[in-house]
Amino acid sequence: MPRTLEGQITMEKTPSYFVTKEAPRRIYNMSRDTKLIVVVRNPVTRAISDYTQTLSKNPTIPSFQTLAFKNLSTGLIDTSWSAVRIGIYAKHLDNWLQYFPLSKFLFVSGERLVSDPAGEMGRVQDFLGLKRVVTDKHFYFNETKGFPCLKKPEGGSKPRCLGKSKGRPHPKIDGQVVQRLREFYRPFNMKFYQMTGQDFGWD
């Protein structure tokens, strides 16, 4: 990590920390004062998005339902597939709570980042003890991508949007497959709502 001077905050992000078993202990040993921000979204949408990303890199992979089910006829979900496993948020949070109290976490809603980016960014700024600098005026909705992007910064050249890998259209997944996944995640979602004290409204 770069050295942090007075009045600065060092930030780091990766999608894999939250789901890596060894990460909480390692971060705790490095700095137990670390504040942790976790962006979560509906685990069913997240799994389909994960699959879409992999499909774009490897078009020959099996269908979503082939990978999602251990046994399609019984509806048994394959929790060893990372696209499914990552969305069991309660299980991952359990691991983190062995090392960090809930007060060290901010859970950001991926859905609200799209519907109200300034509101979610306001919560992030409050959590980090920063003045609310990022507001509504910094965002515009990009119709092509289907989510908000940053307006042109002061003195900057052009508006800033996430890369072309973001905002891809998802493949059509059979409604029964989606329904079965919803049922699978429901108890884990409920536990996650209880653990965080936040209802993300995924059902």
C-alpha cells in the first residue's frame, strides 16, 4: 500500500477479497482499523452477469443452466460453481465477522448505485468521514449502457463511463431456472438482511 499522509485515505479494491477465505485474517493483521466497503447486488442477476462476462471471453462454455445445476431434474444447485457461490453473501460475511465488527462495514446496493448513484455515494462519503463532494450534478444516465456515468470533471476532457465490459446485454435464461435460483438464494438473502440490518429487496 502507498504511504498515507495526514488528511489522505488509501483505498484499494478487488472483487475477490470478500469471497477469499484468507483475506479477513490477512487484512486484520495488516490493519484492524481498515474500513470495508462491500458492493452487493441481487445474487441471481450477479450470477447471470458473471456468466455473461465469462461467455464474452469464451463463447464455447456450456449453457448457464448446465453450469448452475448439479442435477437439472432435481433442481440441485451447484454451489461449487463460482458464479453461484459468490452470491451466498451471508456465508462470506460470516467469515469476515470473525475478525471485524459490523461497524467497520458499509454495504452498498448495486441496484441503488444505478437508480440513485449520488445517494449511495453520499453514504460512502459519510462512512469514510469525508465531506459530501460527489452529488447529483456529477452523474448523468447513459441510455446506451443503461447505467449512470460521471460527467466531465473540472478541466477534464470527456465524460467518464465504465469500460465496454460493463453494461453488456445478458443472455436469455429460462424463467424456471431463474425461479429456482431465486428460491435457492432466498434463505441466504434473509440471513444476510438480518446480519447487516439492511433489506436489499431482492425478493
